[in-house]
Amino acid sequence: MNIKKQSVRFNLKKNGILRMYKISFLGILFLFLQHSVSGQQTDTANKITIEILNSKNAFYNKTDSGEYNKFIGDVIFKQGSDTLYCDSAYQNTTTKNFEAFSNVKIIQKEGTKAFSNYLRYTANTKEAYMQENVSLTDGKNKLHCNELTYNVGTKTGVYKTGGTLETDSTTVSSTEGVYNVQQKEARFTKNVIVKDIRYHIKSEDLTYNTDTKVITFYSKSVITSDKSILNTSNGTYNSKTGIAHFTGHSSLYSEEHYLEGDSLYYNKISGYGYADGHVISIDTIHHSKLYCGHAEYFKKQRILWATIKPVLEQVNGKDTIYIRADTFHAYPLLKPIADIKKSKTSSGIIIADTNNKKTNIDSLNIVGAKQQNIKKINKKNNKHTELISKKITTTIDTSAADTTAPMLFVGYHHVRIFSDSMQGKCDSISYSRADSTVRLIYAPVMWSHQSQIFGDTLILHIDDSGGLKSLFVPNNAFMVSQTGPELAKLFDQIQGKTLTAYFKENAITKMVVFPNAESIYYSKDAKGAFIGETEGTSEKMKIYFENKNIKKIHFEIDVHQAMTPMEKVDFSAAHLSRFKWLIKEKPMSKQELFD
């Protein structure tokens, strides 16, 4: 009998008894020597062991391309602890590789299962190429795709023609992906879409851990929820803990707020977050922007800290004002505005700190020990770590703040102010949304066009459109304005206990000084030529401006005036007692505040 043309048909039964039909003795001997239909197949060279547990029918074929066994009906293979089921299969008797057809199923330890209509298996690498209606599951999470290369040994599946991973509440789809069932982590690339009941993500490259629910981003990604849009290119988001940490330049947009920085961190549960490097924070409702190197936010307490060259930009009507300080701090006022107005001090207001203690703004003890903590933290801003975050968190009361309470903003130390219509400097500044009032304290100076104003405290009132409404100096008020040629050094001067200035379109129109008003004023004739120096005193004084210059002065109650012709004026002595010309300290551009 020609062995090359010999075929065999057999049944494998559970009791291991082999029933043979139409088979010769030489055929039996040949099959035995080839180990092709025994209960176990072993390649001693490669140590490949594959067991054939069941098949209703089997055929042997030898062709020019090799020797094969064909198994039909309830076929079951086993390699180690991995079991494969299919309707039919072809196996190479030399390599032990095989192809499986229809109802293909791989079952592994710990419940991992893979399904497809077709499989091509490489025995020595334990690699299975699966096609048509492919799914891979660990019993809880399931990957669907049309083509999958699955390594049975490492439990890693790779697809390149589209796939979707389904978890309990999240689905992730992409053009290409690598899913490691054992490590419970999948890497998705090209046209990645993440859908969850809480958010939606578009990306080109990310990983998702089905156990920890951590998403790691490696390229430009957009995360959308009901109330916000996040753009990032690097970092992680833990949907279990609500912790997001983005280490690449990222931005967050919501209906009321926009934030961007070189890195962002936010804990949704605690409400604590920070941003580092080129930080821009925009309040879209109040038309303000904050630029800084580092910012921290406590959402529940509504507390903000900003350090490393912070600059606040506020749109005031047609003008925009820029404020620079060493540190900015914002928090909600804890007293109703009616009570606040009743408890004004010489500086204008009593405010509340984050520990519910009243504090005079003049003392700048608004945050007590917290301010000292922030100073320590600022030294480490360039190397911000979770340890620092924990340190800050322990200093802040975790109770939620009143969401209806108006906010107070405070700038500490070396404050400089610039706008087209006004410039200023002081040690510290505050802005209350409760009464739209800005307070400059500790050696404050303000310049408005040709006028310079200073006193113990300067209080600016903002109108409904965001423009300057009035300025109040409660003590030691002084106003000076240079007139005539700069080299002449002629100064119009006014001083008194209090000063109130009124603005229109951010320019001074009127000023009232009371009491103990004094002035030095250089009078002009109808042609604008100086005619003399007028010195005057009165209980009350009103100054009127035109084209940003003093037009006239009106004295009231106990008036005393004297004019000295210009040729007899001692210009070196023509100064009131509090005279200071601080033009060299005046910020000349907004760029100075960013340098």
C-alpha cells in the first residue's frame, strides 16, 4: 500500500479506546510513529506539548507542503492550562501549528476567554491570530474587534483594524490597541474614543487600566463632561478617586472659568487643585484673568493662592487694569456686607480669615500661620510634589464655604498697578466683590494722568460697568500734579485730612478735600501763561478738572488766600508739608508687571 496516499478515519472517545475503520497495519504503525492521533503530542526538541482531548472525526493527509491532520466535530485541544474548542481544525504534524474554524473558543485559568470564527495558532510562541467576531474577556471586561493577535502565554491581545473595550461603565474604542488581560491594562492609539456616563474623551494615544480605572494620556486629548472641557497631552486621570494629574501643558474650560498651565492637579473629592508653570486663570463672569507661576485652589472653601510673579488683569469698562503682587489670595467673606459696613476701621474694613476669625486688613494677619506655610511652599514650587499638596491640605478647614458669600481678593507685598488711565503702587491691596471696592494700604500711591495721589489708605470704588467711580483717601490725603514744562518743576499741590475724587470714563472730573484743606496752585491767564503762585487754606476745598488738568479750585469756610507773582516765587520752598514727587516709582507699562 502506498503510505503517502493512505487516509484514516477515527473516533476519540472519553475512555481512550480507539476504534478504527478502513485502516491497514502499515497505516496504524505510521500513525503511531508520527504521534498524530495519540492523546498527547510532544515535540521533544521544542518541548511543545499539545493534547487532543476530543474530536468526532479525524483525517490524515500528506502533501508536498507537509503532513496534516484534520479534525472535525467538537474538537478540543489543550496546551498546558489553556484549552481550545472549535468545530474543525487542521494541524501540521511537524510544527504542531494549527488552524481552527467556526465557534473557536480559548479558555484559560482565572476565567480569561477568547472567541472568534477563525484562529491560526503558532504552538511554540503560543500566539493566536483570531479573525471575525473576535472577543476577549476576563469575565468582567470584554474586548471586541474583527482581527486580534493574542499571545496565550502573556495574555496580551493586539489589534490594528479597530476594536472596542467594554467595562462596567466605560467603553474605549480605537483603530489600534494592545490589551494585556493579566495586567488589566490596555494601550489605545489612533482615533481613540472613551465613553463614560460622566465624561467623553477624544485622543490619539492613551492607556486605560480596567482595575484601577486610571487613564494615562500620551498625546493631545480632549476630555468633555457636562460642565467642562479639558485639553491635555500628558498625565493621568483616576475615575475612581477623581484625581487628575496632567504633567504636560493643559487647559480646563467651564461655563464660568478657564485655567491653563504647564501642569495641572485636581482632586475632585477633596476639591483641592494646583497649577504650575505659565498659569492663566480666567473668570469669564467677572472679566478677570490671573497670570502666575503657581496657583492653588480649594474648591469647597472657595480659597485661591497665587504665587511666582502673579499678575491680575481686570477689565474695567473700556479700560483694563493690571495688578502685580508677590502673592494673591482669594476667599469668601464670612460676614454679610451690611455688617461689614458697620465695622469699618480707619483703613476701611474688617475682613474674615479662613479660620472664621475677624482680622483687621491693616494688620495683614488674614491667614495667620497659613501665610507662613505658603512662603515655605513657594520655595519648592518648581519641584511641587504630593507631599507639598498634603502639607497644604492639612492647614485648611475642610468644611464647605457659603457659595453665596462675596469674594475678597488680597495681594500681598510689592504691589504695582497699571492701566491706561491709572497707575499705582503699595505694599498690599484688596478687592471686595461685596461692595466693588479696591483698597490700597501701606504707603499707597496712585497716578491718574498728570495727578499723583497718596495717603495712609486709598479706597477705589468701581461702578456697575467696571470703571472707576470714585477714590477716597480717609487720612493724610495729598494730591500733586506737575504743571508747565517738566524742567521747570512746577507742582500744583493739595492736601487735607480726607480726599474724595470722582471719575468719568476713568478720568478725574472733581475732587473734594475736607477738613484742613491746603493748596499751592500756579495761576494762568486767558492765554495759558503763568501769572503767579496762589497759596490757600480753608475748611473745605473743591477742585474741578478739564481735559485731565486742574481747571479751578473753589474754597469754602474760613478761606485764606495769597498770590505771589512768578518772578518772586521761591520754587524750592513752594511745597506743602507732605509734598513728595514719586514719578520714578510709577509703573510705565503693563510689561513691567510681567517682568
